[in-house]
Amino acid sequence: MSQANSNPLRNVALLISTIPVAAWFSWKNRNYQLDDSLIYLRYVRNFFDGFGLTYNAGDHFNGLTSPLYSYILIAANAPVHNLQYTTIFLSFLFLCAAAIYGAILISDNRAEQALCGFFIVSFNYFYTTFGMETSLFLFLTALAFTLYRDERLFWTACVIGLAIITRTEAVFLGAVIFCHYVLSKKRIPPLKYFIAPAAIIAANLLFNYLYYGSPLPATGNAKIGQGRSGYWGAGLIFLHIDYMKGWFFDGTFRLAWFMIVTAAVGVWFKRVDLTTRLILIYLAFLGAFYVFLRIPNYHWYYAPFFYFLMLYCGSGVFQLTFKSIKLARKHRLYWVSAVPCVLLIIAFSAANLKLSDISRGSFDPYKNIGDWIDNNTPKNSVVAAAEIGTIGWYSNRYIIDILGLTNPYNADYIAKKDVHAWLGKYSPDYILVHEPLWPFEASATCLTSSGAYAPEQGFHFPGYQLLAKSTTSGTSKHIADCSRGI
């Protein structure tokens, strides 16, 4: 495909099939708040409030999974001053860009591109990742492949550098493109292509080191440690996807099987394309990383797989329709053959659109709990919890993350399956736990039985308990004993 054909402005149908659809669903979900995305927002809110790029004011601990997304969010919010709408708008913008460049990447037929782009923006899954760096990462992935196919190597290298500081998993994208270049050209890429991405990555590492005291964010090792702990499931955790049936497919995998079959058709028709082969290799490496390192099956990690699944699904549907019409013309049965294919596209599109046409907001239990803590506890209180995004955003308190995404030490303890040792480093005023207790909240049993903590009497939220620290003598000793599992 020529570089000219890689210009999205040359395909009006693609723009019409993506931007208005994505705009509608993004508007409907403008109040959506994913728990982990609110960790980003709290870092950025503290930045704008003059407390620095920190989760807890004064604590320079790097829990930002995606530096580039955080920097873009800061820049975009500067003139807007509304972090919620800014993050939703950015997700919408990059989803459109990902859909458009992904469609351009795998096909140069304008009708096929329009269908592929439409399938991306009509799939409800992507709107459940809003607020994260997901759509930015997908856009940079598609852009890197597109630039490499067009032999624009300098810009390919720059985009790979940006993708790596969006999500570190982009190293697999860089590795696949690098290896293909070496194997096809029989030589190492010229040094000039390494300078820009190296500078991008080095600048971010230097900032992290100077500002946080460590070049790398702590979240990567924390997620690997979570998988190693076994608390997120046994075996190959990343393959445990049954929960998606209710989340994204309306309680049945029929729609998913349609996607898989038609995507397989799309891959078959594109099997000789270099781009398709590189994409499949990239997904294989990425999948192996998630599966064999037993990364927890958080739904946003599946984005690259769903992304290319939907692109090739659109391509497969187009190819089936095109082939059937071509066959019908030959046998003078044009409309008879075309109608089933058109009905198939309409049925699939209607099912997708129905699932996407859902207004999502915050996770209300956590939001309400956060509001209660904000209104009923002292302003200088320290609160510990296992899921901290929503609660931390609404409670406006100093937060201890039991899982260690935004505090030191705890992630290492969880990786070792030690659910008590964190109390040796922290003794918060309040601890939020679930009823029944989650495995990594097991220390609550020791704390309440020893009298170090007791349920807050005015806290009434079914399925949750807020434990308040005792003010009696001996509390510190009891907490110390519990930290050793005594």
C-alpha cells in the first residue's frame, strides 16, 4: 500500500463509520469511571492542586503504569480543568485513531476499511477501558505497523519509543519489527534509527529517577507478583476469561464465536500479507508474556487481542460478502446471494450496538463508601484498602494500598503470600475490608480478635466493613503481633 493510501482523510466512509459512532457511545459513557483509571486521575489531580505528581501528597512513589498517557492527560486538562471529561475525551480520540489506523493497516479497500473501523468502535469492550491508556496504546501499535509497512523507519522507531512509555509491553512490538528488519535486510538497522526512541525512553527514565528515586514504576513488578501469589487464580490465569461472557457478550459466547470464525476468515484471506504475519507473531509474544508470567486477567490487558480480532472480523465479513456477491454475479443471483450477507452484517452490528448502548458511571458501592469516609472521618485519617481507585478519589484521604500499587513494600509481601507483614510498615486509622474477607484481607481477623481494630458502628454498607483503629493501650503491640501472623 502506498503512503498516500495511508492517509485517513482519503476515506470519508471510514471517518463517518467511526467518529460519529464512537462520539455517541463516548458521550453516553462520559461519567464512566474504571477503578484503576482513578489512580491516574488522583496523581494528576494532586499535580494540579500543587502536591506534585503523587498519589498521596508528599509521597514520591511511582505507581503510574503509563507515563505518556499521564503527561498527555496533564497537557489536555490544563485548559479544560475537568479531569473526568478530559480522560473520557482522550479515550474517545485515541479509540477513533486506533480504529481508523487499524482499518487502514490491514486493508486498502475503502469499503473494507469502513467496516473494520465500524466494528472496532461499535464493540462495547473498548468503552470499559476508558480512562486507561488502552486506546492510546492501540493507536500507537497500529501506527507503528503502518509506518513500518510504508518503510518510514525513523517515525516507526519514534512511535515504538512512545508506545514503550505508554505500556512497557510495547517492547514486544519493537522486538518483532526489529527482528523482521534484520532477517529481511540481513543487517542491523542504522544507528540513527535508535537515537530518537532511546532519547524518549531515557528522558522518561531520568525523570522517574530524579523525581521518584527509581527509573521504573513499581506497578509492573506488582502485577507480576500478584500473579505469582496465586490469589488471582491457579494455573494459567490469563486464560480464565469466563467472566467476559457476562461483561461483554450478554451472558453468551455466541457473539464471540461469530467474531472468532469471521476473524479466522479475515486472517486466511490476509495470510500472505506481511502485516498480518507480523501482527500474529506480536500477539503470540504478548500472549506468552501474559500467560506464562501469570499476569492477573484484568480485562484491559486483552485489548490488543480484541482489537485485532475485531479488525480481522470486519475484514472476514467483508470478504465473505464480497465473494458471495462476486459468485452471485456470475450465476445471475446477485440479490439472492447478497441478502443473507447483508442481513448477517446487520444482525451482528445490531447486537454490537445494543451492548455498547449502555450508560456506565462509577462503581457505586465504592463511590458511596468514599463519600462516607470523606464526610465521617477526620481529614488527616489514613485509610487502607485493597482496591483504592474509586475509594481514594472520593474519600480524599491518605490511602494505603494493601496490594502495593501506590505504596512501597506491600506488593512484595503479596507476591510472597504474606498478607500480614504490611502491618509492620503501616498501621492505618481505618481498614476497609469485604464481607466475606478477600484472601489478602485475612489480617483483619487477627486485628479484630485482638481488639486492635473494631468495626465502625456508623458504617452501614452491605458486603463491606470499615475497621477503626482502637485507642486503647496495647494496640501497637497487637498490630505488631498480627504483622507476624501471631
